[in-house]
Amino acid sequence: MTETTQTQKLSPPGGGKPHTPEYRVVLDAWHRLRQDLFHDAFAYRPLPRMRMDGLLTRRLSGQLREYVSWAPHAAVVTAALLAATIAVSASDRGEFGMLVTTALTVVPILLTLVRPIGAFWVSMAATPVTAVFSDMWSDWPWAPGSFAAHLVVLTVVALRTPPRTAAWIWALTAAYGLFVESILGAGHYSSNTGPLLVISAMSVLVAVVVNTRRTAQREVTAQQTVTAHERSKRTLLEERTTIARELHDVVAHHMSVVAIQAEAAPYRVENPPPELEQAFATIRENAVAALTELRRVLGVVRAEGYEAPDAPQPTLADLDGLLTNVRETGLTVEKSVTGAVRELPQGVELSAYRIVQEALSNTLRHAPGATARVEIGYVLGGLGLRIVNGPSPEVNLVKSTHGAGHGITGMRERVTMLNGEMTTGETEDGGYEVTVFLPVATASKDDA
């Protein structure tokens, strides 16, 4: 960067003599001071009630919980009463002076509940007036009431504002005390600015640490909420992608059958008319085109490293093999079938198989050592499933967490895709139950 460019950056907008870096630092500090302590200084910012998500407060309930949530407000009011007591004991100007001193001590503290920055300025303005109605010859420039009130105000404002604002109010307090001492109190009064600055520095520092930690916790909680939401959305998309990949095989199989039958159909009719041959040729072309598009869609939803399965997608006929594998892991599982067993649409069969598979996987993860039962009901309107497991003997004292995993999400997506219904929940004996109904529109026609 050339010297001319540097001069242009330091020059004021209207031209003229360039500003020095020191000047710009001071100007920036003045802008920050105005923003923190002057802009909307008396804006209404009520003190919020205490959060009830702490280790102890979360255990409270009822009316006690309501009362405890007002603890910050009660602490400020108590501090105001203590400061008023100190101010009254130091007042030597009669009843009127006692009344003025009490008001000037209490008002700034109570104002921190609704207008924290304004409370600081009111406390600063009340300090010299309070000194007039107190025994100002012993303590200067902070009368006992002002000393206590301003200390409380600094602490509460530091708790309610950013650390930079806390630093500003402490620095202005120091500047005021040192200025008044040097102009009006040099050699005549016993100064108490030093003790106030030392005590207030410690209290403000503690308040800043608490406020910073509280802000960080809120940010972490907000970030965790966003992360959990994004994780939930990602899990949902992953489950839908898995379902799409599986259903691709089912749809592709049916489209292949359509294409083959459309190609062979004209040869089954002796001397078919040209219109019929053209119709079957169009059907075959559309089926082949649909297969091409299906493969293209599969390429979009396919995960990295995904390999298409060599075996066809499983159906309820393969459920016995699944239960055998589960029993080999140590889970005792029984199966019962009610109703007339019939062939269902392949998408329904696949979804039913995956639902049973995921429910049993949840049982293995969350209820080791428990027994499980799979009930399949073929009814007139569709297929009913019920997978229930008993309580785990290994975690009797641990609350069930079946609903916390990703398996429930996948099951719900499959059921929703088929316009079915699904309920989950704990059983009376401490186990867990998954109940599903998958409607099949053609069931009544097949039965007929």
C-alpha cells in the first residue's frame, strides 16, 4: 500500500488535514460510549423472571415454582431496602432530609428492574444530592446511602448488559469520583472513592463472568436446538432416501414385467391388427422410458458407495429367516399370524418387513434380554402389525428410550407413504409396543 493510499484512508470525508490513528481510536471509543450509555438509555428493558431449568429449580412445581421464578426481583428489592436503611442511619437533616435520602437511594436500585442504563445515570445524578442531606463531612463524595445504592446499581447493570457496558459504567464512576475529590474535596474530606472502586470492581467482575457464562449457555442451547432440528431433518431425508432406493427395485420389477408382456403380447394373437401392434409397441416404449427415468432417479438418491442388492427386496414370506437371525442374537421372539394369508402388493410387503425388522432392532438396542412377540393380522381392509416386547431385566430402573432413536422415524415414513396408521408407547408392564395398520385398497376385491 502506498503512502498516498494510507493518507486517503486517514483523511476526513470532506477533505482537509488527515486524522491520526490516535484520533480515530478516541472517536471510535466515543461512538461506542454513545451507543452503550446514551442511545436509548431509558429504554424499557424489564428484568426477566428466573429460568426454571436448573438442577434444583426444575424439580420445583406448583405455586413454589411460581414464587421462585421471581427471585431476581426479590433480591433487587431486598438490596434497595438495605441501602435505604443505611441511608436513613446516616442522614442528619431531619425528616425531610431522611425522606429525600431514602428516595434517592431506593429509586435508582428499583429502576434497574426496568431501565438498567437509566438507573445508572439516575444513581450518578442522585449522588451529590444525597451527600448534601447526609453527614458529608465524614464520607466524600459517596454518602453511605449512595455508596450502597451505587454499588448495587453497578452490579445489577453489569449482570444485565454486555461486558463493554459494564466497563464503561465502572470507568465513569471512577472518573466522577476522582474529579469531585480533586476539585471539591482535596484536603478537607476523607475520601471513599478508592474503597468504592475496589469493591465495585470485584462485584462487577463477578457479574460480568456470570453474565458471560449465562449468555454462552443460551447460545449453546440455541445452537443445540438448531443442531437437533437439522439432525432430525437429515435423518428424515436419509430414511426417505432409503425407502426410495428400496421401492425403486419394486417399481422397476413391475415396469420390466409390463415391457416384456407388451413385447410378447402381439405374438399370442393370430394376425393381430396393426393398431394393436402399435398400441403394444407404445406401451413397451413407455415402460422402457420409465425404467430409464427410474435408474436416473436412483442415481440421484443413491448414497456414495451404494451397491444395488443382488437379491430381490424381502417380503413377509422372508420374515421367518429374519426371526431366526434375531433369535441367534439371544432375543426370544414369537410370531403369530391371524386371518387368511394372501399375497399383498410388493410395496406393502416390503414396508411391513422393514417395520418388523426395525422394531426388533430397537428391542435389541433398548431392551436387551427381553422377550418379543410379532403379530401379523390379515384383515379385510389391509394388514395389521403388532410388535411388542417386555421389560428388559438388565435395565429395570432405566426409563425406556425406544422413541428416541431413528428407527421410529423410518417406520413412520413407511406407514405415512402407504396412508397407514401407527402408534407407539410403553406397555403397562414396562415394555414397548408398536402397532401398525397398512391399508390395502384391493383387499376386498381379492377376497371376493
